[in-house]
Amino acid sequence: MSRASLTLCLTMVLGGAALLALLNLVVPAGSALHVPTYTVSLFGKYLSYAMLAVAVDLVWGFAGILSLGHAAFFALGGYAMGMYLMRQIGTRGVYGNAILPDFMVFLNWKSLPWYWQGFDHPAFAIVMVLVVPGLLALVFGWLAFRSRVTGVYLSIITQALTYALLLAFFRNDMGFGGNNGLTDFKDMFGIPLHADATRDGLLVATAIFLALELLIARYVVTSRFGKVLIAVRDAESRTRFLGYRPEAYKLFVFVLSAVMAGVGGALYVPQVGIINPSEFSPANSIEAVIWVAVGGRGTLVGAVLGAVLVNLGKTFFTGALPELWLFALGAVFIMVTLVLPGGLLGLARRRAPRAVPAAPAPEPAE
Amino acid sequence: MNLIRVLLLMFALCPFAAQAQDDPFAGLAGNYEAIRHAVEALAVSGNPNAAATVAALQAGTLFAAPDQSLWIRQGDTLTNARTGVTGTPEGDLRRVRVNNAVRRAIEEATGALTLFAPVPAKRIKAAADLFAQHDAAMLPMLERALAKETDPAVRGAIEQAYAAALLAAGVAPVTDRLAAIDVLRRRGDLDASNLLASLTNQPPQVAAAAARAVAAIARVQRLWALAQGVFYGLSLGSVLLLAAAGLAITFGVMGVINMAHGEMVMLGAYTTFLVQQAIGAYAPALAGAGVVLAVPAAFVVAGAVGIAVERLLIRFLYGRPLETLLATWGLSLALQQAVRSIFGASNRDVTSPGWMSGAAQWGGLTITFNRLYIIVFAALVVAALMAVLRFTPLGLRMRAVTQNRRMAAAMGIRTPWIDALTFGLGSGVAGMAGVALSQIDNVSPNLGQGYIIDSFMVVVFGGVGNLWGTLVSALTLGIVNKFLEPVAGAVLAKIFVLVLLILFIQRKPRGLFPLKGRAVEA
Amino acid sequence: MTDRATLLYLDGVTVSFDGFRALNALSLILEHGEMRAVIGPNGAGKTTMMDVITGKTRPDAGQVVFGADTDLTRLDEPDIAALGIGRKFQKPTVFEPHTVWDNLLLALAGDRRPRFTLWARQSAAERDRIEAILATIRLADHRDRRAGDLSHGQKQWLEIGMLLAQEPQLLLVDEPVAGMTDAETEQTAELLREINRTRSVVVVEHDMAFVRALGVKVTVLHEGSVLSEGSIDHVSADPRVVEVYLGR
């Protein structure tokens, strides 16, 4: 990833978000230049997906960990934020219960479960957004990397992890709203969620967090740590004989990536207004991987590009040609792996010198 | 001649004579109270015509003549209820009416009267009903039935009913009661146990024997429950095995991560649907064989799709497992959407043939036939697969190619074709699994999605490249899952199993039965 | 048992894979500052021996002691590498996407923990050290090239350079001259002799001319144990060695 492409990407993300917000807020609704609030939230959603994509690229592109369960961290961050937003509803729910969210009243619950305690404090909720995905990644990664589970095996068990969470969150007994998830949010930090200005603010906030994420990721992969990480990706056992502990490197980057995904999820929820168990579906995680592959694995900027492009395509297809969307997505998966292994940025990158080395060409069939 | 005349006379006089000795039919011509008593008397009378009479009373086809004779009307013919002889009564017939009290008496009596029905199965059913009622009043009739009964199975059932009634009566000698308890203990089911537990006011030795019998029954019941759990577990395990067997070839032997494996299963299920439709349209007589015909059809369809996929997609991605994973996932999306576009998003109706439905009771074990057939089918599929790998030239070449591709190529094996055929074989097996799954699961475009993660977990848990490992792993996971279900509930059990698997793979990344040696390191 | 001069001590080391004995009660003593050549036919256990010493494979039985009293069988690869045992693989394994410079930087002795590497800045000392190694392995002109773009021989040398950067006490070198030209082979022998001035070296090699050029004590392995040991002339004359390895 060259410095120029990073700068361009940051400019476009921050500038684009600010522009959309301004056109929504300042330009009157009748004008041709007015951007509807719907579009603002749509791009807010894309950018939070881009945060997930960058997180996936960090582990897949630079550490060779193909996580098929990264949407789980995204969803956990989202649920932590959702729980806070649920507590913010207060007595404005259908049942008007000051203590219990609607779905708990509906299930005849008498008191708030212990794990819901504290979520009425925004600071606590924000800490949980970081801690819950991070902790899960820490425990899971510590187990997996220590016992040297790699490659497709790791992919399969990350998929099983998110599948298990999917099943768990579907259960009403879990206390997360079961099938319906958490929704009907009213406001955030005391500001009405449905106001245009809030939506604009959320888009800009997401853009800022995405930019921050890109800068942190960029620092990590260009540091000596990042060089070790790439060495681990390509020749893990060789790094051991040099005295490195690959598991420590992978664990750090895996946890960092999970936290980043969690922040993405936390920004996603207020903008789409709902979080439900389907976010844990293994298909979501694989889709996030394809965003990265489309943009170009191991480029960070490509992850942003891929996430935005694929989701623009999804919005277009599901609106205009819903029958064809899965064909299109399926074709994208196949074409990217067969024809465009470097992704879109891979096309451009062949000429330009790189700051971060690319993955080696795959070895021919053995 | 004289003798015949005497006999005829006796026959003619018989009803009157019987009435004199308390004719059970007599009250039927009287008021409701008398009718009820008559029904109760008929129930225990053992009279061969009692059953038909009570049935007629229930159906409203029993009539009384002014001379107190009783007639059953069937269409235009009238039959004398007492004698069973057709005839013509004198005077106007009056329908014998029933009220609620009589209706209740009829219901109880019908149960008892069936004890003398000509079909043994009906007699067993009647005995079972009487067992449930365990009414002391039935003792005389049960005794009579026991005396007449020759069929050992029916005798056993009547003995149990008798024992139950005897214990309920609470007046029999202690030795008889102990014998009755013994009969119930041998019956060994929950009903017997409940009956024994409900006994009160018994002499100490009887009470002690009953308690011992209850404990013994509980032990037996636990064993049956265990066996039932194992059966359910085997059934789930064989479903997992079927879903994973094809994957054991494509992933286990070839190392290809085929995320579209579930869609091969789905194609097999839709092939079953199409075969069923075709048979329904062109050869309805073969309806029962539809499932059997669908097996080869599904194998061919899924196998052909598999070969096409290998030639057009997977062969470009050998040695790049993660890319294969993504490309085949894309393929699975496209296949799902294709099926959705053709067949619609809703479930398609695949009916199970008659011979696959139903269940057999064996002691405390309920064996449903469709589960049993799936277990058998899974066993056959795996056996066939092992035979193909071990004994056929194709299997030999497959093993050669997977063990040392270059050497195999050097020996003149066309490795690309072997790759395609191996992949086709794995996909074909997945298609056959789809036939089985169409019998127990919804045939929808999402069918395969539900199995893909489980299948991969089964193969990884068993040890990649090892069909025996897949077998053991599928059955183990099935049984563990089914034993967790009563404790934790179905969903939580599945989550537990997934978490256990994740933890297991951390400890033994190469599965239960890893391939060892230096080749693995390379 | 281990006197002061002994650096590496293997006794009765046995390794089995599924019944196949890769090492069979192998015993070997290496002294400080010694260079040893290990030869033997394919499957004799040469690579497995390296795996055992570097912690990749745990022996089923036997002792592996490094220095005075460090039991290597209880340590894993990074620990053993940190002790000062470096390894060069049969197939050159360098980090292909990285430059020659970065490859050496990663190999350079120092703190290996993430919390250090995350904030590490290249120091002047590190720079000098890398320059020195570049000169030794004759890759100074290629410092900014991708390691993956180097020729086979250059990769072998880069890997030896990475070994040097680790500053190990003991170098294990697996077939360093496989695929090299005669000139490169000669230079490699010279390089190893130079390295041997300050460090102990174990060289596994098939190339008898190269082994002869090294002019060191030779151990012949066969079926997982030592068949013969001594000077190159001694083992070449040993009829058993001729029988199993050299051929008549």
C-alpha cells in the first residue's frame, strides 16, 4: 500500500462523508443537490462494513488468517451498542416498562439479567464494545494459535464459532431479543437517533473511525511487527527457527482486528436501527472476505474500496434485480479468485513500487 | 328324528330357560336402569352374541318386539339378538333407546367384549384397555377369557390385565398378589410401574414386593431409554455421515475445500423430487419405488455437476485452498439461486413411500422405519465407498494420485481425469445423501446450507483423509448430540457440540485418527 | 558426562513415525568450535536429527543436551533459537516478499516479542551489523531487492547471512550447496570455514567433493544411527560406508 493511495483513500472517505452530510443538512430538500437522509445512512452502513473489511484484511492479508467468523466480532460490538440503545429507550417502549426492554416484558421476565447491568451508562457500553469482541478473540485465538491450528482448519473453526453464536443468539433464553434482536431505538447519548443531524453525525463519525482504523492498521503492518507478521504469513515455521513466536504475533493482530470489527459493528447498529442474530450468519463473514478480495488482499485501502463497491452493487441489485443478486455475488467470488487474485488494486499495483510487500504468487499445483 | 326334535325344542326354549336363570339379555327390553344392568351383565356373560348385541345397541339398530324378543336390524334383515338366527318377529318393533348412563356402560362393555373377538390383535388391544382400567369387576370375565384363550401373546396380555385387576381389587390372597406383582414386573413399562406405585393398604410383604418391582422396572426403563438415545444418536449420526461422506472424499482425500458441497446434497434432494414427479406422471404404479430410483439418479446428477465444477473451476485452484473455499462459496450462492429461480423459494413436497413410514415397538424401544432405513442406507453408502476406494481400479488410481501425484502421472495415470472422477464421486455421494435428507428435511434451496458446517466438522474431527475416522466421528457426534438434548435442549446441545469440537480441534488439530508420518509434515 | 568442551550432546535419541524408526539410538558429540559434516543415504535420519535438535520433533527416547546442561527436548523452536542454535533449511527459505535488508533485519539478534517489534526503530548498531553481513555474503548490491527475486544461490547465501545475523553458537546447515555452480560451491565452503572460526557448525551434505573441501570430521548416518565417524579418508575407506552409501 503506497502512501499516496492511503492519502487518497483517507481524503475520499473523510471528504465524501463530510460532503454527503453537508448536502443533506445544508441544501434544502427541494434542491437537486440535496442528499436524502436515507442515502446518508446507507453510506454510513457501507463505511461501517468497510471497517469490518479492513479488520478482515489485517488478519487475512497480513497474517494469513482467513477468518470466516469475523462478522461475529462485528455483531458482538453491534450487540453491545444495541444493548445501550435499548436501555436508552426507557419508558418509551410498547409496554412502557422503565426497567425491562419490551422483549423481556413479552417473555414475562421479572428483572434485568446481570449481563444487562451497566449498559445504561454510555461509557460502560463503549468499553464493552471493545472488550467483548476482544476477549472472545483473545480466548479463541490463544487456544487456536497455541495449538498451531492454521489454514483451512482455522477457517472452518472460525466459521463454527460464528455459527454457534448464531444459534445461541437465536434463543430467547439468551436475553438478547432472540430472533428479532434489538431494535426500536430512540436516541443515543441523549440525542434523537432519527434526526437528520444525528444521521449526518454518525456518518462523519464512522468515516473518522474508519480513517483511524486505517492509520492504526497501516502503522502496525509497516512496523517491524508487521514485517514479522508477513514473514509468519508466508513461512511460519521459518520464523520459529529465527526465535519468533508466531502465535503471539497472530494473537495480537487477531485481537486488534476483532476490536476494530467490533467498533464497526457498534457504528453500524445506530445507523441501520437494528441488530439481530442473522449478523452472525457464516455467509456474512464470507461476504466480508470477498469485499477484501475484490479490493485487493493485503492492501487495507482495497478493503475499503471492495466493501463500498460490493455493497453498492448489492443495494442496486437487491432493489432492481433481486433474482440476479446471488448470481452476481457468486460470479464475483469466482472471478476474483480465478482471474483477479490481486483484486482491483492488484491491477494498478504491478507498476507502482510498494511500501508493503504483496503476497507471493501462489505455488502451482503440487 | 326324535332327538332332533328335542334339540330343536330345546333351542327354541333356550331363551326362556336362560331368562329363568337370569338371562343377561332380559333387561334390554326394560327401562334405562334395566338396560344398563343388562349391558353390564352382557359384558361379563361370555355369551357369543353379546358383542353384536351391544354393538347394535350402540348403533341404534337394536329393536325389541312385544314378546320381549330382541332383534338386530341390518338393512332389511332382522336377526334375533339372543340366537343369531334371522327371522321375522311378530308385532311392532320398538327401538331400544339409550341414555348417557347406558352409553358409558356400552363403552366399558365394548372393551371387555372385544376380549372374545376372533382377531387376536383385537383381543390384545382389549386386554390392554382392561389393563389400563384395572377394574375388579372385570375379574370374572378375564378369568373366562383366560380359560378360553389359546394364543400365547393374547394370554400374556390377558394375564397382565388380570393381574392389574386383581391387585386393584385388593381382596385376593397374598400369594396371588405376589404372583400378580411378578407379572407386572415382567411387563416392565411405565404403566405397570405407576400401577404398582399406586397400590395402598397392602400387606407388608406385598408392599415390599411392589416396591422392588417398581425399582426393577425403573432400571429396565433406564436401559431402554439409553438404547433409545443410542438409536436416535445413530440416526442423527448417519445423517451426518451421509452429508459428510462425500466431503470425506473431496476434502479428506483430495484436499479441496468445497463449500458448494451442501448444494450437491441439495441437488440430490431436488432430483428425488423430480423423480417423484416423473413417476407420478408416467408410472404411478412405481410410486413406492421412487426413492430407490432416485438414488442412482441423484448420484448421476450431482456427480455430473461435480465433474463439471472440477473441470471448469476447481482445477485452476489446486494448491490454493483458501481461494478454492471462496470460489466454491460463490458457486454455492449461484447454485442456490439457480434452484430458487427454477423451483421457487418455497419447500418442495417429497413424500415418503408407505414402506418407509410407521414404526416398530421393541420392548421399550420405538424404531421409526424412516430413521432405520437412513441408518441402513448410510451404512451401505459408506461400505460401497470404501469398496470403491479399495478394490476398484479407479480407487487404486485415486489413492495413487493423492499419495504421490507426480509418480502416478509418471506411471501413465491421467491425473486430471482422476481428479475429475474423484471429485465427481464425492459429489455423487453428496447427491445420494440428498435423497435420504429429502425424506426427513425440507427440500428447499437452503437445504445444503444447514449441513455444510456440520459436515466439515465431522470430517475434521474424524481426521482428514480417513473414511473410518469420518464414520466414527459422525456417529460419535450424533450420539453425543442426542444425549445432550434432553439435558440442554436441542439448540443448546448443538452449540455445546460445536464448542466441544472447536476445543477438540485445538487439542488435536489432525482429528481423532490422524495420518502420521513424515508425509504429513511436507 | 558433559565436559567443558562439549557443545552438543546427543545420546540414544530415537524417533519413530508410525513404526518407522527415523532415528535409532543416535549418539553424537560436538565440541565447541567444531565443524562437523554429516553424510548418509536418503532416509538415514539427517533431517530428523536437525528437527530433534531444533525442537521441531520430540524424540521418543534419548537425551539432547546443549552447552553445559540445557535439555533441548523440553524446549520448543523459538526457545532453542534464542539459545543460539540457528538452522538453514535444505530448500532455501527466505521471506520472499521482503527485501534482502529486511530479511536480515528480522534475523538480527534482539528482542523477539511483539511489544518490542511493534515500536522498534532501526538503530545505527543494527544498520552496521546488517552492512557487515551483506558484505560477508556478497549481497551488498542487492540489499533492496525482493528476496523472492534472488537467484537460487543468492537465496542460499541470504539464508546463511540470516543465520549469521542470529549470532548463534551453533549453526545447522542442511545441504548448503545443492543446486550451486562449482564456483558458488567453492565460495560457500570458504564462507563456512570463515564462520567456523567463531562458531560451531554442523553441515549435512551429499556433495562429497564439498565435504572433502571442508576438510573436517565426518559422521556417516545409516538407518537412524551412526555407521562410521572420522576423517573423510577414514570413512571413505570404511567398507560398511562403501556398502551402504558410496557404492563400489
